Amino acid sequence: MGVTILTDLGMEILIPVCAVVGIAFSLFQWYLVAKVTVGTDKSHSSGDDKNGYAESLIEEEEGINDHNVVQKCAEIQNAISEGATSFLFTMYQYVGVFMVAFAILIFVFLGSVEGFSTKNQPCTYDSTKTCKPALATAVFSTVSFLLGAVTSVVSGFLGMKIATYANARTTLEARKGVGKAFIVAFRSGAVMGFLLAANGLLVLFITILLFKMYYGDDWEGLFEAITGYGLGGSSMALFGRVGGGIYTKAADVGADLVGKVERNIPEDDPRNPAVIADNVGDNVGDIAGMGSDLFGSYAESSCAALVVASISSFGVNHELTAMLYPLLVSSVGILVCLLTTLFATDFFEVKAVKEIEPALKKQLIISTILMTIGIAFVSWIALPSTFTIFNFGVQKEVKNWQLFLCVGVGLWAGLIIGFVTEYYTSNAYSPVQDVADSCRTGAATNVIFGLALGYKSVIIPIFAIAISIFVSFSFAAMYGIAVAALGMLSTIATGLAIDAYGPISDNAGGIAEMAGMSHRIRERTDALDAAGNTTAAIGKGFAIGSAALVSLALFGAFVSRAAISTVDVLTPKVFIGLLVGAMLPYWFSAMTMKSVGSAALKMVEEVRRQFNTIPGLMEGTAKPDYATCVKISTDASIKEMIPPGALVMLTPLIVGILFGVETLSGVLAGSLVSGVQIAISASNTGGAWDNAKKYIEAGASEHARTLGPKGSDAHKAAVIGDTVGDPLKDTSGPSLNILIKLMAVESLVFAPFFATHGGLLFKLF
């Protein structure tokens, strides 16, 4: 079909080099963060003025003992780090058991397709050729599933370690100015972003090369086995997201309801028994969960693109460079994000509070513009000028510039979704200010306005997703949609850096309050945190948008693999699947919301008990029992994450085995369509309520001051709205994007089994 400018050898050097550069850059950022000392030594390490330590500290101006504050910060940081580590280890023990059980299931189901035969068989898409036996696919799918799962777990764990390492450092830097604190928090986020993007790419690339040694020219079998990598990544992300989400919100709701509403003490007050659990929760839910989630999206979009490419001209003609185009896009993405990060940390300096949010927004814009150039370059060197793409049984001719447009449309749709999310969740714009204003008349109007905002915020993102689907499918069929998803995720390192920045700043504020630092420092960390809330919402918008595209691409690959010629909505088999599929996100949300509610109930009772029974707690003369609250959150989240997880993992298996591939295709389409809407509205509603509360607390504008101060009726109404929104934005909303992706990738992995043995009920009657 045509040669590529980049040779196979060039590609085999470029991808690992980009990954190694990403890892090296993240370690360098880690080194810079580590230069901020958290200890009792008075001598601060020297450095240039930008990362320097020569400024006078606020405390010294105000004559407060600096020694005690640093000591306290170190103690609090240790407590948060220990809580987060112990929770993740407990969770990984349960998840490890699941991982082994599910790996056995994959092996047994896929091996039984050909009755565990070791003979070569005719290929699925071209019966004139012979392919490796189904047993080989079973073995290699199991291995790639375990690799994906382990990489996902490691990504989440490393992210959490970095965040708990950086939180106190951000607090201590806030004494020197908001710009210094911003750089520490942002650098720490970058460590996580680059480690995750580079690790995911490197492991996937090495896995493909190793599998190729066995599969040789059977690329169809090779890339079918690779889909297990995406399944492993997402199944771990599901438990991380749900477990972490329940943990963080049980603690948050418990701490807020008793502390702020009943006892009228500030957020993160050290007298509040749930305060450590609350700060631990930010790390296990928003950081470890988010890391695993975006890693899953990345792995799945790569797998979906590779599966479709393996049965297109790239795979048929064995053009390795063009075949690994998705990995090349991600490699260039790492280099682009590296350059973009320098804009925030080195080229421009944040000096004032009002510059924080624009600095983070610029990251998105710069990375998108640079990435567009990067994609054009990769499409030019790595793709033949014309090639064919498999499109439901026929080969469709595509030109390389059309594929560039597919990736580009996904990339820019991501930016649009990010900006719309910001408009609806940032307190700088009218939607959140209207929600804050509605608190004048109490909590009920606040809830009504917040819900309306969430529903309305769905409109533009859905149009953006719809247009990108139409454009990319018109140009390059299902492969176009898969690479559009990759386009949206190509700047994942920057997206994650911005996203992880939020919880780190949130923790920094908590540590400042608990260590008894001055009001001015708390104001700085609050400003960092409010910007972090918005960026977290933008991160969730990206995750949901990319999940919609990824699951559609996986759905296309599943339909091709299961040999379904058309998915006809008018046949009852498919229509009942659609209805049930559309119901699943509601069932899943009900489970996760109720889990947060029941865990929060236990937390509220425990916090009340401590306030009532520990003498001197309110006066600050006695210490609360933090450990019991941490234990309540841990136990509740481990117990409660299993039913929602089982719902998502078992649905495709039950439907595929009992009702067959047509009904399963209906279920996948239904869950995708309804899941995306609920996920976007839930995340944005919760984000808006949170920032409406922050808007009143900050009192930065004349309007905000008429609603405040803290403790006023309007503020109490805002706290209630924020508490209702917590499980929406941090548990149900973000977990739903995993639901739609995970069901699609699981169906794809088990497609050979369903196509051969599925639909038992319809066979009986």
C-alpha cells in the first residue's frame, strides 16, 4: 500500500526513548520537590531564587515559633501517608484475589473456544490463512490481563506516594508565597502524570514485542491477546475508583456534617476526629483512583485501535510502524507535555492568587496546540499515504491526512469539554455564582439550582463527542474513533498533572489548618485548592469524554470480532439489551451513593460520640481518636466496593452466556448512552456545589460578601449542597466512565467465547 518515512527500527527506538525521557523527567521533578525539606533543621537547602529558599517567612515576620510548625507538618504528613498506604494495601489484598480468579476465568473461557486444542486454526477474518490456536490466545490474554492490572495498581500507588510526599511541602512553601506553593504542587502532579504515561506506554510496547516473538506473522491473534492489557488496567481502576471514592466521601461527609454544621468549627480543624481520614481520602480516591482510571482509558484506546488495525492493511501487510501508530502518538504526547510543563514551572512564574487558574488553563491550551503539530508530524512519517481500514466486513480506503484529522478532532473535543466543564464549575463564572446566590433562601433552592446546572452542563460536551464520532467514523470507520479517543488522551501527562495538583493543594490546606498556621497561609492554600477543584472537574470531563469514545471503539471491535453484521435496534433481542444497558448506570450509581451514605452514617455517629465523650476535645486540650475514624472508612469502603464491582464485571458474562452477542451489543450501547450523561451531570453538579461554598467562604467579591461570612445561613446551606454533591462528584460520577469502558473491553476479550458458546437461553427455546 505504500512505505512509511519512519523505518521499523526508527520506530522501535523512538517509542522506548520517549518513554524513558518521560520517566527521567518525572524523577527530575521529584528531585526538585524533595529539595523542600520537612524536618526540624533550620537550614533550608540552597538553590536559585526560583526554586530558592532565600525569602523571609511569614512566621518569622509574625514572630511565631517556626520549629513547632514544621514539626507538626511532618507529623500530620506521616499520619496521612500511613493511612493511605494501609488502606491501599488492604484493598490490594482483596483485589489480588479477584485478579487471580478472573485470570483463571479468562484462561478457561477462551481456551474452551476450540476445546483446548493446540492445533493451528483458520483465521477469523481470513480463512485462507492459518492462525495460532485459541489456547495461545487464552494464555497470552491472561498474561496481558495480569500485566495491565499490575501496571494499573503500580500507577495508582506511586501517584498516592508522590501526593502524600508533596502535601506538607506545599504547605511549607506557602509561607513564602502562593507562587512557590503552586510550583511544588504542580511539579508533584507532573511526577505522577509522566510516570503513568511513560510506564503505560513502555509496558505495552515491550509486551507487544515479546508476544510477537511467539505469534510471528499472526498479528490478528497477537493484538487480540493484547486486549487483555486494557481489561486488566480498567478492572483495577474500577475497584480503586469505587473503593477510594467511598473512603474519601464517607470521611468528608462525616467531618463536614458534625464539624462544620453542628459544632461550627472550621474545615480541617485538628479537633475534628475525622480530619485525618478526610485528608487520606483525597489521596486514595482522587489520586490513586484517578491514576488507575486514566491509565485504563489509555490502555483500552490503544488496544481498541490495535485490534482494528490488525485486520486492516497495516496488519495484513505487516507494516509494523503504521501498526504501532497509536503508540507513536502517545510517545510524541509525552514530549509535548514535557515542554508544556516547563511553561508553568520555568518559563512563567505565578505571583498572585488570580494567576493560578489561568496558569493551569494555559497548560491545556499549550499542550493541545503543540500536540496538533506533533500529531501532524507523526501522521506524516509513520503512515503510508493511502491504506485501508477494516469497516464491518469491507476494507475502506483512507489517506494519512484523514487519520490526522481523526486524532485532531478527538484532541480538540477534549479541550472543548475541559473548557465547558470549567465554565460550569469555576466560581469565576455566573453558573456557580447563581448557585451560590440561591443559598440565600436555604439548602433546598441550592440543591435545585445545582441539579439544573449539572443537567445543563451535559449539552455541549455531548455535541462535542457526537461531532468527533461523526467526523472520525466518516474518515476512518471504527479505527478513526479509537484514534480520536487516543487524541483526547494524548496529553494525558499534562491532564494528570493538573488533576493531581487539586488533591495535593487540598491536603496542603488541611495540613496548614491542623498545624495552626496563620490565617494568611490558609488563604493561600484555599486559593490553590479552589483552582484545584475546577481542574479536578476538568480532569473528570476528559476522563468521561475519552471513556465515551473508547467504549464506542471497543464496541465496534467487539461487533466485528463476534461476527455481528448489523446491530438492529428493532429486533427484540437487541432492544431489551438497550433498555437493560441504559438502566445499569442508575443501578450502579444507586449502589455507590448508598454505600457512601451508610459509611458516612457510621462516621457521623463516631465523630459525635467522640465530641460527647472525650472531655476537653472542643476546648482543644484533649486529642481526638483519629485512628478509629480511619478504620471506619477503610472497613466500609472495602466491604462496599464489592457489589458495584461485581455488577460491572458479571453483567457482560451473564448476558453473553445466557442471551448471546446481539443482546450484549444492546447492553453495551445502552450503558454507553445513559452512562455518559449521568457521569457528566453528576461530576459537574458536585463540582459546582463545592465551589459555590468556596465562593461564599472566600468573600472575594462584593456579591460573595453579602452571602457570607462562614457560619451564616447562606454558608450553611452551601455546606449542605457541597455535602450532597460529594458522592456525586467523587464516587458515582467518576466511577461511571469505568463502567462503560470496562463492560465494552470485557465483552471484546470474551467475544470468541460468546460467539461460540453464548446465547444458551435462545438456543434452548
